[in-house]
Amino acid sequence: EDQVTQSPEALRLQEGESSSLNCSYTVSGLRGLFWYRQDPGKGPEFLFTLYSAGEEKEKERLKATLTKKESFLHITAPKPEDSATYLCAGTSGNTPLVFGKGTRLSVIA
Amino acid sequence: DTAVSQTPKYLVTQMGNDKSIKCEQNLGHDTMYWYKQDSKKFLKIMFSYNNKELIINETVPNRFSPKSPDKAHLNLHINSLELGDSAVYFCASSQVQNNSPLHFGNGTRLTVT
């Protein structure tokens, strides 16, 4: 069964304190690894797709990377507005996205 | 313009009732989905549907049924509501089935009393 596991469950950072979120997956024949951001009361908002090991994508203070077993979302010098739940999801292409339980990020000014 | 819109945003109802949630997408996508997010924020697929096939997650009770009048709409009907159905339900769409980014609506919070 395809599974996606995210850690930590919650992360509290000071403004400017860089860190990384982890997403490990057991998806047979991974065809895509997706990162989303979810704000309270909103639907998940798409951030990145990674398709192959070694691939990296960047957007402002966020950088996503992918290895054969896991993906990382690196947050550089975060700001309070980066506070949200970050979701990771994977697919083999044969089934809809399987989501992890998310990491709740709080950035304190 | 809202890409994926759901109505209502909040739905409070009693056990045993039948209710529907509507979803519309204006992105021209071929595939639409329903996800359920429980109290621990875990998103689980319920259905995926394009104009060729409906794929049902086997764990979804048959009290839940998706209905698609056209490619831009996928409504969710729920019969005989139970307390455990309380959750946030998200509609989503994607350009290609399964392997392209999902675009989500803002969810419908269902509370069954």
C-alpha cells in the first residue's frame, strides 16, 4: 500500500531560523511527489511537483528536493507569513494522490 | 475568478438526513476528485472521476455517491448521515488523471449532530 509519512508533526521556528521538513514515501514506481501549503479554513494550495531523484524546485524562501526515498522542503529565513500546514503527496500514476498528515509550521516574529 | 468552488462552506445537519455538496471547476480539467479531511487534518481520497470512469475508494461507505452532470461539476450526495461523517470535504480537479497538480476548493465543513 502506498504511504507518505511526514515529520515533524509540528515545528516552531523563530523568524529567520532556517529548517527542513521531511517527507518519506513508499509509493511503488513514484511518478510524482507534490508539496502543498494549507492555511486554516482553506484548501491546499499547490507549491511544487518533483518527478525524479535529484530534482530541485524553488519558490521564494522554499526549496523542495527529492531523493529515491524521501523529499525535503527547505525553508530559508522564514517569515511569520510562512506559517501554515505543509502537505506532501505522492502518486504512482495509477491512483490519485496519497497525502501525508502534514507538518504544522509556526514562525514566530 | 475562483477556479474550484464548493457550496455550501458550512453544513450542519442531524443524523439520518440526506445532504448534497456541490462542486464546480472552471479550469477545463478532465478529472475531478473528492477528498475527506478528518479532525487530525489527514486528507483521504474518496472518489476520482473523469468522463470515462469513476474510481471509488473501497473504504468509502455506499451512502456516499458522486454525481457528475457534466465535466465541470462533481457533486457529492450523502444518505443517512452519521456522526462519523463529520469532517471537511474537499473537491479538487486536475488536468491529467492522477499525475498532475490538484487544484482544491476551500472545503465544506460538515457537522452531523
